[in-house]
Amino acid sequence: MSITIDTPTDTASLPDRIRRFPFPFRDEIYRYSANVEPANKNIDTDAGSWGKGLIDIDEFYLEELADRERILTADPSRSQVLPHMKPAAWDTVATLLPAMAEENPEIMSFEREGNHCRWHNGLQNLDIEFTIGDDDSVPGGPLRFLGTQIQDDIVLLDIRDGTMWLDAGVVSFAADWSFGFDVGMSFLEIHGPVPRVKEENIIQRAEQFLMRLQPGEQFRRTNWTMTIGRRLDTSTETYQEWGPDRGTIATDPDMPDKLHLRVEVQHLVRLPHTGTLLFLIRSYLLPLRDIAQVPTWREKFGNILAELPEDMAEYKGITRYRNAASEWLLAG
């Protein structure tokens, strides 16, 4: 079957969701790696660019925050702060809100005098005053409040006993994992099921790198998988809602519109006051049909899906449809 894909003559005609998409592949094969680089560095792609700031705000801002509110209301366990992590939660607020105001001065502002702060978010028509260290001064406490302001999921890793521990976070958009299950686990325990990383010592090297970060340093990396439908919540708790689609999407005539490349831009920040490691996870979705509008992306991703080793495809949950997706992309 021959499929004709219309491609634009120039990137300026592409919609923002494509031009700003953090396409993660440089080569035509993919293997696990740390792929860590300094944050706040603009990356040019064949469609546009991404990455110039710490907190990205796009056209899906209000929609995704409303989705998070719905998820957390239904399952409060996805927002947890162990008692010893309260100072780190406030450190996170005091780090990210000023960064957002600096990156978006036309719609946001942050003022601080001592521990008294004022935050303005024009996208939400929000003006709020609060006091650093006073959990009752913001709705739901500092980390839960921050989750109403940024699209990223938030994870805080405490560093003690020579390792890192997931001891706080707000995670509504997990990709096939459970925040509630992982709270209190070590970094190595969390990543134990990932194939190949133990043999290749990737996680141990990543942990040592992260623990050496100095207060205030900011880095980032990307990760990817695939998602059916524009659904950010593919946590293990909701598998019954999205898992069955994996078995039918390969023969669905609407596969190019339903099947999405999901890319996580993960920021790694050593908080300046507590020394806690802040792990931000911002998830982006782009359907195959949009990927096919950028010829180099279409070919590169098609080849990656075709070549990906079976154990890696199985871990990512794409075994049953990756060949169909690859064939569609490469047919263009």
C-alpha cells in the first residue's frame, strides 16, 4: 500500500506543536544512555527549536493543568511529601517561580521580601501572597501548589547514605510507572527493571553524576516511549484504561493520528539551599502524522522503530505495534 504524505515547503508553515517539539533522536539507531547536557540551551531541530528555558509553557498549558487537577482529585497518592522533605519543597518553589517569571515577564511576576512572596500568573488570572516555610499559606502545601503552576511532573530525591531516595513529588503523568509505589525507594531500586542498564552500568554512572552536582547546577536529558491517544496519564494504576489499546492499534486505520511519540524532557537541578535533587519531567506528545510532516523525522524514527532490540521494545510496551508504525512512516 502506497501512502502519500504532504510535507510543507518550509518549517515556518508548521504548527507550534511541531516546531517546538523536542525530537530526541540524532542517529538512526537508539540505545540507552545518560545523554545528559547543560540545561537552558536552545536546540535547533529540522522543524524549529526547543529548550531555551527551564520551564516550558505551551498551547496545552491550561488543558494539562486541568487534567492534573482531575487526576490528583481522584488519586491524592500521586502527590506526597515525606515529613523531612518539607524544606526541599519550599526550596523548589523558591527556585522555580522566579525562573518562570524571568522567562515569561509579560505574563508572570515574582516578588520576594524576606520570606514573604507574591506570585502573579496572568494565564490563570492568579495573584497570591504566601510565606516561605508556612505550608498553610498556599493551597495544598508548596509542592501541590507548584503542581498547579507548571506542566512538569515534580520529583524530589533526597541524598543520604551514599545514594538518592525518592521522598517527595507530584506526578500525575507517569509513563508506565507508579509514583505511589516508588515513594521511599532508592534510585537504583527504581531503575532496576530497565533492561541493559545494569549490565552497561548506566544507572550507577548516572547516580554518581547526579550526586556530584553542585547547588544551583542545572542539567537535562530526554527519554521517549509511545502513547496511544493524547493521554499523558499512562501510570500503572490506570493500565486498564489504556493498556488494551496496545493490542488493537496496529490494525486501526486511524493509527497515524492516534499513535504518538512521547518525549520526556527531564531537568535535573541541585536545589540551592537544601541540596536536594529536583527532577522535573515534562512530557510532550506528537502523533505519527505530525512527525511525518518533517521528512528527516519520519525516516529517522521509522528506522529506529524497525531496528530497536526486542527487549527494549518490550520494556517500552511497543512490541505489538512498532512494526506497523515503522512501515507507515517509511512508506512516506
